[in-house]
Amino acid sequence: MKNLLGMTMEELKLFAVEMGEKPFRGKQIYNWLNQGARSFDEMTNLPKTLREKLKAEAQIGGCRAIRMQEDKGDGTCKILFEADTPASGTPADTFEGVFMRYSYGNSLCVSSQIGCKMGCKFCASALGGFVRNLDAGEMLGQVLEAERVTGCTISRIVIMGMGEPFDNYENVAKFLRLLHAEEGRNMSWRNMTVSTSGLIPGIQRFAEDFPQVNLAISLHRLTNEGRSRIMPVNQKYSLGQLLEAARDYTDKTHRRITFEYALIEGENDTDKDVELMIKKLGGMLCHVNLIPLNKVDETGFSGSSRKRAHEIAERLENAGIPATVRRQLGSEIDGACGQLRLRQQATEAHTSKRRSAEHSDQI
């Protein structure tokens, strides 16, 4: 059966023709999907015979929200999604999104993979292991489902959730094009951001394919030894190569790069670290986004204080490097990427263990 969410309008027109229908039926299906339809019965302008045929030959796909945590203070929502059509058929096919409210519009942090291969030592995403890539429909589904459960329109997305987007380039690229399609959501390229841990071939390709989409690079250390210790990707693509690729990107696109810098107490927040940032990023078309690390018990790392973060931001600004401290959102919820999924897995494991014990007692 075909998953329809994630197909372009042209692909759906061809699919309609394959079913013996007129191409405009594909356009009608496309419109319903982008309005968030969850069943073919909702598509009331389609003949009943076609709706029955769709039930037999296709499925919508995407994902459903199975758990949500809301910060009552700022309205941030952490959402745990489950794939509608899990590839592995296991409960591990869950992934996260974060809905954030800003004065300029609502944003969603989107996952591109279930789990992650990159193995960053401070991140919860990889702790549950890598499962698979998400397809374009499952990424689009996060946007539609987040709008359904929050009742709010999403006007911006950041692909900064679970996974490494450039490790799943084709699906991410299709997702971006679906968001931008005039006949679909018609989201501006400038309202989209993709974050990478530093896959240089992906950065180079992204500059060619999406010069108007914002690029963020997870930096976190400014020495090879230090970065390799917390980010294994640096062992393949060194810091020097990454910064050179970043400069090439800005030369080609004339767009500013955002360097994400998660502040880890005692690891990368010393005066020496700040001096290295000033030395190596000075003169580059960039912005540094300082992020006091969300605490994840399993990693053993603690975030720097917000006071220290603002001190570092001031030093960077005085050196001519634009810097901000990320607004603290979702302080009452499991804010770290992958954390809610870990909690869900732990709950399921505890329930399974308890049921096994009860079954043994009965025997």
C-alpha cells in the first residue's frame, strides 16, 4: 500500500490516473492531506467509490501524537509521535517534536530520524539507539499533528530534533520542498532552518539546493581534541575542515550561519574556550546561539548557568561576533532532545517487567 502523505501534487495526480481517475482527483486528495485529514472518509468531495478504493490501495501515513508535555509557563509543548506505519513494527518507532510560541509566530522543532547515529555525548537522542530514517510524510505529519493537538498554526520549522538531517538528505529535501510548495503550505524558505552536526558533503549540497534556507551547525567545541571527545563526527570531518566548509557556504550563499553552542559546565564554557571562539569565528558571517545544556541524567553533563551564558555572549559581542543566549523554553518539561522518548521507553520497560513478574507469580 502507498503512503500518500509526503507525495507531491504531481505524484498524487499520477497516482489518481493509475487508479483510473482524472488528475484533478489527485489535487483534491493533496489539498485534504495538507489540511490535516486523518482518514479518507473526511475527504467529502471525493466520490464514495473512490474513497473505498483509496482505503483498499493506500494509506495516509504520517504520525500520531501519543504523549504530550506542556509547560504552563510559556506554552511550549514536547510531543511524542508514533509512526502511523512503523517500518520495524515495534514500539521503538517513536520520535519527538517541540512546539514553541514566539511573538513572531509558532515554530516546531522537527525530528528527521528515529534515534541518531552521531553519538554526541551530551545528547539523549542516540541513547536509545538508531532505528531508521523518517520519510518526508512523517516529517510533514509532525507539523500537521502538532497543529491538531495544539490548535495553533505553525509558520516556522527547525529540523533540529532527533537525528542528523544530512544523514537523511533526500527525505529532508523533499520535506522542505513540500513545505514551500505554493499549492500546499506555501512556507517561506527563510522560515525554515536545518541543523547539522557537521556532515560536510551535506553542507556543500545544501548550499547548492537550498541557498535560502537557514543553516545551523552544532559546534560546541573549538579544538579538535575537545570536539572529537564529545562529537565523534569530528573524527571524520575535522574542525578545520568544518570551518572551511562554513566559510565556503557563506561565500556561495551570502547567508549567515548560526553556530549552535551548547554550554556544558566545565567542559566548554571556560575563558579559554571563549578566547578560541573569538579567534576562530572572528570575521565570519555568523551568529553564535549559546544554549545552556538541558540536564540529562544519563549523559553525566550539566549545563552552564544562564549568568555564565550571558557573560560569554557579552564577550563575543564585544569582539564583533553576534551572539545570543537561547530563550529558556520548556523548563518544566523534558526539554532535551530524545528525553521524552527515553522516558516512554523506560515506562514501557518497567510495565513489561512488572507484568512478567505478575505472570510468574500466577504460574
